[in-house]
Amino acid sequence: MTTTEKGGGVLDGGKTNGGIDIDETQYHEIYENEIEYEIKESLEPEVKKCAKCRSCCFQCCRPIMADENPLPEDASCISRFAFALMCPPHGRLGAVMVCVLLFGLWYGVMFFLTKEDMLPGGNIFSLVVLFMACWSGGYIFNLIRLPALLGMLIVGCLLGNVPHINVADDIQMSWSIGARQIALAVILIRAGLGLDPKALKRLSFVVIRLAFSPCLMETITDGIVSHFLLGLPWEFGFMLGFVLAAVSPAVVVPSLFLLSDKGYGVDKGVPTLVIAAASIDDVLAITGFGVLLGIAFSKGDLVWTLFKGPLEALVGIVYGIFGGLILWYLPQKSSKHLGLFRCACLLAGGLFALFGSRHVNWSGAGPLGCLTLPFVAAFKWRQETASKETSNQIEAAVGVLWMIFQPLLFGLIGAQVKILEIDVNTIGLGFGTLCIGLGIRMITSFLAVFGTDLTIKERFFIPFAWLPKATVQAAIGGVALDMATNVDNKEWIGYGKEILTIAVLSILLTAPIGSFMIAILGPVLLNRSKPADELQVEAQPEIEKEDSSHINDALSIDDENKVNPNPNTDETTRM
């Protein structure tokens, strides 16, 4: 019989303990407790040693721990810098470390998949370097209070022209076109989601005037001036006019979104007016360019060539309306990830419109279809009171896509500008042609908004918002030269080079100047309405006076009482 002794107590076969009868279960419990006690007594010196080691490590690391060294409110720059380096990583340093970690992991994954393409000189490697460099350039320009896209454009131009660092030359043209088309789709989707149907209904005739009048007037002016100054034939002169007449959504839309987010011009619908007109302006310019291109190099039926352009615009509108109606009901509203699926459908539909129209040589239909699709879909989504959270998810997803493709878009546009290909003899006359056309455009833009409730200052802002050129010029500026090269006509090749040179010149001059003027003149000339977050702060004391049972009802009012805690639900800035 086994016995266990502890302090005079005797356990005999699980039956007695100091004369007290116990059952077998109690015996096992007492036995296990005694064993555990003996183990703890034997390990107690080691536990004390571990505690001392932990305490020593904590005392050594305490000076570099952020939680143990909070930053005072009146900290100096040196103190803030030291606090930023403390552990665990936090703030901007933590964000940078996350980016470095993700970059390293994804770079490794892509290297395992593509091998040589991720090495220096490879296609994907060059795209990655261009993205990182342009993002850094945009970040630096943003720190010095200049438009980030200007930094991206300049860095891209450097990477495409400076010897030994011209990594953009290693990027395949198909990849460059694809990346720019995806970025354009993201821009047009944001623009379509941001259009206000009520403001468009009120300003519909103004939108048509602002979209058609400046574009056509600048086209006619540039065509006539280039014919007499540069000696271009009439068809090539008006082709140049349509190239120069297109405004750049890649510059205008982000700049106006920054202003509308701060409340500038929202009360009169100025951002909606300019964005809507800019998109239509581009479609008109691209369509007109296609018509003139067909006329200049036409070998088929001229009547079909003339009617094809307007038909492309009509097809794009029909596609957008039909696709938007489908997205009213699909994906199903019961889906747990409704916002994600809606965003995926918008992006897929927009890319299908852009790439599909290019594939069938109806490129004028793509941009208008990509713009109409989100506009029609969002019209129904706005009426669903339960879709506010879903709308925020869509806006956030599209914003992330724009953050990724914005550096690629402007970097590739800048890299496409080849400084050495610019004909010096054409620069002076081309600059004169550009300035005359811009002057007529600005005057026409100012006159086009008469008859509205805009003030003189707001009317004066419209011509400057109508100034930047970049995306369309980079996309179609070299098309005439490519076609002339294919037919091996030396005279046409010379005309194509002149068109490309002046298109490049328009990008270099108007993109940075236009974005800068929008950022500077917007707060000066536009009336500022308080964003919804500021309205919430002002309304909070009034809400606190009410009975607590009515707080949820007060915060749920959208239109009539104008109390809305969500800064993203303003209709004129919704994306």
C-alpha cells in the first residue's frame, strides 16, 4: 500500500488522512496538489531568475518604448523626432515600414513568378521603379505645398529622358497603354460617382455650352492659326486643334475634388459643372480627332467616316445606361459584401468599355460609357437610405485604386514626353499657336457660364479650371505620326512630328500651370460652404440639449435639417 507523508498527515490507500475517511476522488485531488506544490518549490529559484531577467530587459528597453515616454504637447522638433523612432513602430515611420515590408514581400513573389522581368532592365522592374519614384516625387511636392501630380509628372519626364536612369524606356508600350487606360477608368468612375443629378438637371444647358463651345472654338482657332503659321494642311491643322482642345480629367478632377472636399464651390455646383463638362469635352475632342484622322488617312467611305464619330458617342451612352440599370439590381442587396461587389462591377464595366472600344476601333465610345455607367448606377444607390455605408466602401475602394494608379498615370505621361524629339524650329510657332488657342478658349469658357447664378468670381474661375491638358494629348498626340510612318509618307511624317511636338509642349506648359492655378485661385474665387463634419461640430451643443432618446433621430436626418455626421454624403462631392 502506497503512503504519502506531508507535515505529519498520512494518506493510507486513499482511505484516511489524519484519521478522517476520504473517498478515492478526493484522494487523487490531494495527491496531485501535493505533487504540484513540490514541483513549484523545486522550480521557485528558476522562476525568480526569469522574473529578474524580465525586469532587467524592461528597464533597459524602457527609454526607447513609446508607451513609457509619452510626447508632451509643447515638444520640440528634436523630441518629436526621437519619439518617432521609439518602439513599437508607429506614426509615419510605422507606415513606411509597412510599405517596405509589403514591397519586399510582393517583390519576392513577383520575382519567383516572372524571373528576369523583375531584374534591372525588365519590364515589371521598370514599372515598379517608376511607381516608387513618382510616388516619392509627388509626396515631396505635397510637402512643399505644390500639386503632387506635378512632382509625378516631372519625375516621369526625368526617368524617360535622362541617360543612365531612363528606366521608362524599358517599359513595354502595351503595358504603358494598359496602365494609363486603367488609371483613366478609375478617374472616369470617380467622376461619374461624383456627379450630382440635381445640379446637372439645373445646369444641363450650361454643361452642354461649357463642353462644346470652348472645345470647338479652340479647335477652329488652332486649325486656322496652324495652317497659316506652321503651314499644316487643313485636315492636319484641325486634327491638331482637337488634340489641343481636350482638357485633362487626370488633372482637373483630382484638383476639383480637393477643393470640393473643403467646401469650395459646392453650394453652386461648380465642381459638378466642370467635371461633367470636362468628360464630355474629352469625348468630343477624341471623336473629332478620330473623324479628322479618318479623313486625312481615309481610304474608304468618307460618309461613314463622318457619321462614325457621333455614333460612337451614342453607343457609349447606351452602354453606360444599360450597364447602370443592371447594377441597380445586381449584385443582390442581401450580399454581405455589397460595397465590394459593386465596386468590382463598376471597375470591370469601365475597363470593358475602354479596352473593348479600342479593340473594335470605336475608341470614342469607351470614355463616355465608362463615365455614364457609374452615374446611372449611383442614381439609384443614392435613393437607398441603407446604402450609405456601402457608398463609403465604394468610395474608399476607388480611392485606393486611384492612389495606386495616379503615380503610374502621370509618370508614364511624363516619360512619354521625349525632349530630344522636340523640333526646336517648331517650338516658337507652336507656342504662339497654343497661346492664341488658349486665349480664345478662356474667353469662350468665361462667356459660356453667363446666364447662371454664378458670381463674377466663380465665372472667372471656370477658364482656369478649363486650362490643364495632359491625358488626351499624351494618348493621341503621336497617333498621326504613327499612321504616317506606317504608310511611309515623308510629308505626312513631318506633319505628324509637328503635331506631336506641340502636344508635348501643351503638356509641359498647361498641366503644371493649370493645376497650380486651380489650387491657388479656388480658395480665392469660390465661395466656401462648411463641410458636413464642421456642421456636425456646430450642431453638437444643440443636440446635447435635447432628450437623449432623440439623439439618433437627429443624427439620421439627411436633407431637410442638414444634420449629417458623415462628411462623405454631400451629393456634389460624392464619389
